[in-house]
Amino acid sequence: MMKEHMRVTAHDVAEAAGVSRSAVSRAFTEGASIAPEKRQRILSIASMLGYQPNRIARGLSGRRTGLVALVFGRVSSPYEAWLLDHLSQAIRARGKWPLLLSAFPEGELDGALAHALSYQVDGAIVAAGSVSRTLAERCAALGAPIVMVGRILDGVAVDAVCCDNALGMRQLVELLVSEGRHRIAWIGGKAEAFSNVERQAGLLEALSGWGLEPWARRVADYSVEGGMLQALALLTADERPDAILCGNDAMALGAISAARRLGLGVPEEIAIAGFDDIPAAAWEPYLLTTVCNPVAETAAQALRLLEQRIDDGARPHEVVRLTPRLVRRRSA
Amino acid sequence: MMKEHMRVTAHDVAEAAGVSRSAVSRAFTEGASIAPEKRQRILSIASMLGYQPNRIARGLSGRRTGLVALVFGRVSSPYEAWLLDHLSQAIRARGKWPLLLSAFPEGELDGALAHALSYQVDGAIVAAGSVSRTLAERCAALGAPIVMVGRILDGVAVDAVCCDNALGMRQLVELLVSEGRHRIAWIGGKAEAFSNVERQAGLLEALSGWGLEPWARRVADYSVEGGMLQALALLTADERPDAILCGNDAMALGAISAARRLGLGVPEEIAIAGFDDIPAAAWEPYLLTTVCNPVAETAAQALRLLEQRIDDGARPHEVVRLTPRLVRRRSA
DNA sequence: TCCCGTATTGAACACGTGTGCAATATAGGC
DNA sequence: GCCTATATTGCACACGTGTTCAATACGGGA
């Protein structure tokens, strides 16, 4: 191939500049011992030749590749896409590159992450709700810098950042109850998903604080379609709830559609609320009342934790709990 | 750090198995010359030790890293997220890994792609609508395997896959006109965006085929919010259009919201159509009539072109035009 | 038993860079 | 002008792998 023939290496630059190859390397290394004017000359000649240090080789020699693995289950759902956007932006802002791991069957995840470590990533940010405990422990044991987002594993020594799901649910329940809603139904997500576990627990606790119990409980898959189907079932039952709380916004959007399809007024006849505050929640036909999952701050904190962990692998593990904010719109 | 201390290399495996390091390398190389039973023994010892070839080192020595750069402008918008999902899935299915480049100011893109090439990616799939012609030419000249998605640059020798935007617009116009709509307004995107250029040109051509001209032309930014604002302006003007064609689905969703806000019936008083068929287009409150941009096939074709280009850098360049499919829902 | 062709093997080199160490240049103080 | 502390520099090695090439083992036919 032509490619390798045209590739310009540090050696070429050194020759052109009449210096040693080490000098070229040092010119590109922040804080290395080299005369300022010589560095300038080398840099200018390098850019003239179109030279750029080969990060692969650099990663082999030094111990840093500048790669950060982003472990996602799926990217297409609104919340994940949103989070991914912020994370990749944050990573780029720190001069690193995101290596994306996504879209594989859940079971394959463990193997995939191990595989990714063979790329010598400096660290990984895991946003997949379904990483196995075993994998997390293995990583922790391996000493690989890892930050979990939206998930906390008790007893596993891992940094994590996660919004206070229980607090969010408490705010929602308080809002609904204070408006006189007492027949509150719940549409949750998959039982294994951590966010769902915490949100459901928060819901139950908050309700019992008012001496209430869920009017009904149903399970969907965090999708719009799933939310709609379960809401249809709830709203056509003999005893209708007067409010539906959903485990995430997507299902809540589906629930609103279900109510409309049945000719029920939202929020007059049925109040509906979600969780996350994805962009679509603010769209005119929905105006969903929800709880804002602070994505930007989540990304920032995750990256901060990761960098601190990379710098000092022995520091005590930290769990950051972000405060969600109630967003009142029309649906409740 | 502990990490490097614990790292197990081919050398360790060779020692444990009582063979040369070359043998270990060959055991992990498909089709290399090695006795079958020896390979099995090495592989089993390797997995026992938790060894895995270091892809970074492998990329340095061989010429393949197994990395494919995905160049995106932004990831958060629905269509991009959707495409990204399919692309990353397709890449993973081929045993490679996606390296994500996104979320930088447009101008920085050229530098970013050049930077990414320093990771020795085997190739890149560029989905950013706004890659400069200069950059594309530079890549082509550099011989780096590149496939452009959703964009075609005349005169630049690059593989590309792109849906037939003009055909899509023709189908939409035909549908609208055949239903008696003659006052068709257009909300386009940024003038530089390739998809917008083609779609707008297709619209004008199709309209003129019926002896028509756009009732009005406005520009937004491919966002829901932008679409709503421009639609509000259109629908409150003295002479109202009887149909609004939008450059993409997101703007069309905004337009539907605008019509609702003004109490106009969709499609009775105003027909609205978009382009792409993002998931949200099928949501109940919208039921947007649109044209389906075949994302899965786009991803598959892009990867096919990339792999062929990697295998043979000299083959003639290919441009794949995918056929969009009209999706009739309620809004038109 | 000997010879030759073939399947395996191991040693050595290449890939492009960072970095420790000793050597050198430079400047400053006397 | 000389000596010493310091700033630069270049050499050589390390990083972990793929791959070429000569050497070796093996097996079969004469």
C-alpha cells in the first residue's frame, strides 16, 4: 500500500531538522527538557511535513493511550443518546478520545469489556445498566480505572456517579398527592435494571409515607411503545388510577398517547409523570412533568472521578449522588 | 502502579507453555503455520493465565488496529443517534471497534480527523454533514480508507452511501399535489448541509414538474424548536400554505406542534411532512407522514464499502444510492 | 538406510515512540 | 581564565507484538 510509504515518522522530522529523534519526541512532550527555540523549530518543521506523533506507538511506550472506553448497552434510546453526547464531549474536552462499546447482547458485555481493555484504554466509563457484578469486581481487582454511571453496586469498590432516584420519586409523589391524587399506578422497567430498582423502591417508600400503596404495578421495557401498551391496560381496567408514574420519560410519553387514544384528559382525568427529562419531554404535545436527571453534571463528575482514579489508583472510592430537580409541566 | 506488574504478555505464556514467543503469536493468528495440538495447548494455557494479545502492540507491528473511526458532528439529535446505533452495531458485528469522534465545533473537524488518523484507525466512516472538501480531498490523497455517509462530494474520489434525497422529495410532492395541495411551503436546514441542498433541489424540481413553486421558503436548524418557530411564522402569515414540507422529521414535529398551538387541524387544514422517518415520527401524537431513510441498510453498505476499500485501496470508488420509501401516516 | 520435500519452529528484526543515563554545551561566580 | 552547577542533547534500551528466514523435525519413497 501507498499508505505506509507516505507515513512520516519522528525519524523523518529529526533528519529534516538536523536533530536527534529524541529531540522530536521531547518537542511534542509537555514539560520535557528541551530548548524553547529548538522546540519551536521542530514543531514548525513537523507541521510542514505533516507529522503527527503516532498515538499507538506512544501508547505502547508510555503507559497512556488517551483512550477512554464508553460502555453502553444501547445508544438509540433518547436518554442514552443524550448521555453519550455529553460524555463524548467531556472526554474530547479533556484531550482524550472515546472508544465506544455498545450494541451487543447483555451476556457478551463481560467479554467485550475485557476485550476493550486489550486496547490499553486509560479507563472506562460504564453506563450499561446491566454490567454483571462479577465483571465489576474483576475490573476493580484488575485495578483498571472504571467509573460507573447510573448504577451503584454495594460492596464493590468502584467509583460511581448516580442521581438520587429515591429523592426524585419522592418529589413526584409529593406533587401528585398534594394535588389530591391517591390512586397512583406505577409502570416500571426491567427488574434487573438498577435505576428501576431504586426508583421503584423510592416510590414505595414515598407512598407509604402518605399511608398509600401503588394502585397497580406493571412492567415495560423503558420504551415508548411499551409504556403505551401498559398504560392502555391500566386505563381500561375497571378501577382506573388517577395518576401514572413511569420509570422513565419514554414510557411516560407512551402513557400520554394511551390516555389520548382513550379520550382521557391529561392531567384532568389522569396525571402522568416520568423520569429523566429527556428533550422530548418538553415537546409541545407532551409537556411532560418529570424529574430532571442532570446529564451534563453526570458526565462532568464521571470524568472527574475517572481522571482522579487514573492519577491515583489507591485513593478511596467515591460515590457521587446528584440531586434531581422536579420539572413541572402540564401532564401532572 | 500495580497494573503493569500484573500484565501478562506473550512472553509469560511462552514460558509457561515451554515454547517460543513466536509460537504464542502464531497461536493467536488465524491461518498461521503452527501444529494444531500445539495451538490448542497454548490457547488453553493463555486463557488460564488470562492472557490476551495487546491490540495496541499488534497495531504497531502489523498494519491493522481493528479500529474504525466514526466521525459525527453531534450525536444527540434523533437521526444521528439512530444512525450511530446501527453503525456501531455493524462495526462490532465485523469484529472491529468504533472510535467515536463527535461534538466539536465544525471548524475543528479537520484537525480532529487528522488527529484520529494518528490512532492508526483502519478506516473512517464520516457522517458529519459538514466535512470540508479540503479535508475529504486530503484524506483521499492520503489513501486513508474513508466512507462518507449522507454526503456526496462531486469530483472527490471517495466512497459514499447516501439515500436518494431527490426521489424522496418527489414522492412527497406527488402525494401532496395528488391530494390537491398546491400551496406548499418549505422549511429547510442550513444552506451548507448536503442533505438540505439535495432535498431542497429535489423539492423545487418536483414542484416545477407540476408547474408549481414553493409557497414560501424558510430556514431552520433541523431542530424541533426551530421547526416550530418557522412554522408559526408561516401559519400566521396573511396567506396561509395548505402544506408544509420540512427538511427533516425533527422540524416537522415542531411544525405539527405549531399547527396545534394555532388550533389548525392536521392534515385537514394544513398537511405536514418530514424526511428520515425517525422513531418519534411514529409516535401517536404525531403520526408524521415522511420518507424513510433506510438507516440499517445505510450502515451495512457503509461498512461493506469500507472493508472493500481496506482490502483494496486501488479499486474504483463507488457511490451507493439507497431508495427511500414513502411512509404515509396521518399528517399528510 | 539414505535422501528429499514438507510442516514446524525459533531467533532476529521491525513497528514508532518515551525515557533514563551519561556526555556535552552553557552560563555564572570567583 | 577556571571551575562548577545547570540546561540540553543524543544514545540506547524498552514497550508487546507480527513476520521473515534459516534451521530443524518429520515422514515417506527408493
